[in-house]
Amino acid sequence: MHRQQEDGRPDPERLLRELMQFSRGRHKIFLSYAPGSGKTYRMLSEAKQLSRKGVDLVIGWVETHDRRETEALLAGLTVIAPRQINYQGIQVAEMDFEAILERQPATVLIDELAHTNISGSRHTYRYEDVEALLVAGISVISAMNIQHLESVAETAARIIGAPVRERVPDWILQQADEVQLIDASPETILERLKEGKVNTAQTAGSFFRRSTLVYLRELALRTVAQKVDRAILNGQPGVAGPAGVRERLMVAVSTNPVSKRLISRGANTAKILDAEFFVVFVRTSGSLQSDVIETYNQLTEASDGNFIVLESQNVAESLIHFALEKSITQVIVGESMRSPLEELMHGSIVNKLLRATSNLDVLIVGETESAERSGFLPVEQVTSFGACLIPQGEERRSRGCGRHKIYLGAAPGVGKTFAMLTEAHDLKEAGVDVVCGIIETHGRLETAALMDGLEMIPKQQIVYQGRSFEELDREAVIARQPKIVLVDELAHTNIPTSGHAKRYQDVEALLVAGIDVISTLNVQHIESLNTLVERTTGVKVRETVPDIVLECADEVILIDLPAVELCQRMREGKIYDKAKIDQALSNFFRQENLSALRELALREVADDFTTRTLEATSPSECILVCINLRPNAQQLIRRGARIAKRLGARLLVATISAKLDANPSPELQKYQRLTAELGGIFVERFSSNPAEAIVSLATEQKATLLILGQSTQSLWIEALRGSVIEQVLRRTRNLDTLIVGNFDKV
């Protein structure tokens, strides 16, 4: 029997102690970066779904801000009435923590996690209320914006131009069972603001400037990506296998004074790649070398890195062990001080690192910085892209191109098509002429239901090899001339004879015709990520879309979904037919794969911001990728393209042949096409001395980074015939050279 208070309600202290004996509740946080992004709407939509499944769910606190569509979702849900508190002569409503404890629901929905409670409340902050409910065994679904997270609040305050007073400790986010990002483009937020659909009561400074929203959005994306990355590395239940997709750099330093520059270079690279950063010193003698170590430690800490001292007589072995233990993706070292004879006798640390690992790159930093970064000789660029696939938005608009919006997801089933169709209904209600060009429902009833009430352009019927197929009727859409057309599955390969080989080419034709397009894409279909996706998931993705399609989109919106929820949707038959469920869950839809793809999608959208800020600048960097016709050529080209994209650099891909071939091989033509699709320039040089030709081309083009593939020759063959890589390194001591490790699926 509960001890009663004077008002007849159970004593909350006793009730809380009794509830604490139950297992801890689960906490899910909907995270975004601005009011009006849709957090509360998504939270209530999920509450509706859980309620329909029979979950005992109540609303603890929700702010609808008089939004009709949000208020409509409250219908049929149990709402715990707020407490009315007299504060300085004013009646103020506050969440009734004790009433929720007494009610003991399975799940409670609580908005505005960063809220500060009225003086005299049980807890000072709402997140403390949430923690107490979790301890009491009640699951909580909550929402917050990124600027309120303690670790980013100061940065956010500088961006906004006003202090962030209400803050949530980082441990709340880190201990949450699920964090789901609710994404919206800055353009969408500003449009909703114009329409009066955004609550501005708790914003100040220059919050609703586009540049502010862009930076806050990137903070939110990277914060969720880091949480996913930590879950993968820590081997949380259901998350094991790939070591995430985040770059992890290790700078190998010694007593050589050049080590200070290596630390600086590593820190700069880590910043560009959003990478985790280690500086490793292997102490081989008994002397303390304390002054050197302290200097390196200070430099590393100043760059937000981790300084590590290892004790060993075998430098290479220690570095290899550390690289494997920490899932290092790139090692940064200085030029070798050993002579060719010494390396033949004692071996090269670079070679030992590469041969003892897979998927590890080694960056050899030149002895001095490149002084000249311009004045390169022009080479002819061949591109197969049309009038509307150009990164400059103003130029696209001046050509009359339609606007392109892409819903990007980590995998099938996250809700891209659902979100696209939902937007179509909103547009139609607003009087916009929107039609469905092609929608792939894959038998999903919820998705199919959303097509009701929307105009459908009849599909093109194609007979190929005795079978009938349906494709997007591009010409019918152009003839109809809607304001907006929906085109699902951007990476789709069209049936031969349908016109274009790929659906993204159909989309480009629609954009050229001045029609706005909303489309969908999964992250594994982005061309430059193809090798990384295969290495991470073990699955070779055949259908890809050139990166420039994403780069030229006017908006890219991430549809985020935690891997555990996506797997549950698969088990419930909401993604594939029941006959395919077990096979999918044991292959591509393994939870560790989905977590890695989710992290990749989060980072891709965050990186898109960096790319767009560089689009108007003239490239001063030149990435030179040298390939031969081995299978790893695609890996090298994609790696070079990713680096060039992050640096805003020119991409030059070269192959050195002994003689001119009148009939280029299919492999050579394939690599030429891939280079063009990734925005690079492909050149072929002819020489009987590959090392000399590579050095000559790097000098001519003022290359700032040379990328080569790891040698596949045995040590004995290299000793007898010589190594092209070693010859190049000894002739380009002022040029940074990245040796890309041999590809291996995780």
C-alpha cells in the first residue's frame, strides 16, 4: 500500500524507490538543428504507430505551437495533464512528473529535452525528469535541437551570435538507446519560417540566417555520425564487424625534427576528413626523451589528437599492432632516411605496414611544403554531362534548369519514398502542380496508400527479349509540363531501347526541360563510395550514380533511421516479401552493415556542405592518381576523387603505357568513363620508364598529392627488378605521396 500525501496521491519518493527495482526504460531522442524541422511531428507519428500496436503510451509534454497538422496527431492519444504552478503571480504549465510516475506507462513522450523547470519542481532540468523516469523502468521518447548539447553549445553560440542558456549534458545523448536525426534543408526551414510555421520564441541573434542553419545542420549530422561510429567500435549488441566508416589517422613520429611538421599535417588532414587522430611515438631505448615527448604531447593536444607512447625495440611491429587495434585507415610518415641498400637489408617501415595489413593507406609527407600550386599545363577534359549537371546553382538557374531535390537514405526501407509522397500531398494541398513520374512501392501498403489522390503519369511499356517491362515515360512527363515530378530510385538502370541507359539521365533531361524533380537515392549507390561500401558490407553494388548528380542537387535531405528499427521493419515484412526476409537479414541487412551505411549517409550529407562551400573557388590543389590496368584501379580513382572532393582540388588520373595501342582495351575505356563520372581528367602517357613518366607528369601538372597503389610484387621481385614506387619516392621528395593499401572486404 502506497503511503498517501495530503492530497490523496501516492508519495512520489516511495513510488520512485519502488519503481527503481524494475529494469531501466529505453530512451530514444529525435535530434535536429532548428525549430520547424519536424521533430515533434515525427515523434507524435511514432507515438501513433506504437499506440496502434497496443503499446501503453502517454504524452507527458508536447509543444504543438498551434501547428494544425501536429495538433491533429494528438487525437486519440492519452495526455497527462500538466501541473499549473503559480510563479511570480503568473500561472505556468509544467510537465507533471509525479503523475507520470503514478500512471506507470510503458512509454512516455516528452518534448523539449533541454527545458529548464520552474523553480520548486522536483528536478531543475527536464532531462533529469527523463533520467528518473528511465531509472523507474519507463521508456521515453524525447526531442531536442543540437545547439543545446553541452559539447557544442559554445560553438553554436558563436555561430548564432547569442548565448545558448539551456543545455543537455553529452552523457544523455551518449547513453540514449537510439538517436534519430530529423533532417530538413535550410531552404525548407526558411520557407516554413516565411509561412509562419516556425516558433521563434526561443531563438535569438542571427539564428535564421541561411549560413547559421547550414553550420548547425552539419553539427547535428556529425554528432549523430560520431555516436553511430562509437557504437560500432565499442561492439554494442548487434553492431560488430566493420570498423565504421570514419577515417582514423595515425602519425608515426620519432626524434627527427620533421615530426613536428608531421603532427601539423596530420591535424590538418584530420580536420579536413573529420577523422580521429593519433600521434604515436615508439620509444626504443632506455632514455626517457621526456622533452621531446612533452613537446609532441602538447602539439597533439592542441590539435584535439591523442598522443600515445609505445615501448618496443621493433618500431614497425608496434605500429602495425596499434594500427590494427585502433582500426587505423591511414598512417602518416616522413620520407625515409635510409639508403636503398639499408632498406634492402633491414626493410622499409612503409612496406611492412602495407604488407601486414589490408585497407590501410600510407601517406608519405614530402620533405618541404610545395611552394608553387598553380600554373599547371592544361589537359583536355572530356565530360558526358549535360547543361544542368554543373555545381554552380546560379549558373543552373540562368540556364532555366529545374530544381532537383534528393531524399537520401542508408538502405531500402528507411522511408525515402514515403517522405517524398508525403511532401507531394503537402505540395498539392498548397496548390502546386505535382505528378508522380515513377514510384516503386515494393508491395509496401503504407507507401501505396500515399499514392491515392496524386496524378500518375502512365509508365512506358517496353518489350525486351520477349518480356514486358515498365519504365519512366520521360517524354510524357515533358509533354505534361508539371511544376514538379516525383522520380523514385535514381540509380535504376533502364531497359535497353528505353532511351537513356540510367534513370538519373532521364532526370537530367527533365531538369533541362525546366521541370523540378524530387527523387530518392541510397548512399551505397554513390559512385565514389562503391569500393568503401563493398569493403564494409561485403556486397558489390552494381548500380551507381555519379557524384556530380548529388553535388548538383539543390537540396539533399537525409532520411535517417536507426539500424535496429530498420531490422525490425524488415522482420515485420515492411520492406521485402516474407520469402526474402531471412536472406536479407543474414546478408546486406545485417545490423552491423546497416549501422556502417547509416554512418556513411550521415557523413556524406555533412560533407556535402564542405563541397558546396568550395564550389566557387578556383582549385589550387591537384590530385594525381596513377594507375595501371589492375583490378584495384577503380579503388584508386574513387579514393582520389573523394580526396579531391574534400579539398576542392583538380583530379587527374593517369596511366603509363609502353606503347600506343590503336584499339584501347575495355578496361582502359572503363577507367576513362569512371574518371569522367567523378569529375576528373584522364590522360595516357607513353614511356618505357614508368617512374620517370610519373615524376615528369607530377612536375608538369604541379601535383600537390600523388596517389599510387600498393605493389603486388614479392620482395624478391622488387629486389631484382626494382620498385616503381621506391623510384618515384626517391625522385619526388618534396611531394606528398599516398600509397593506397590493397583492397580487402571486412
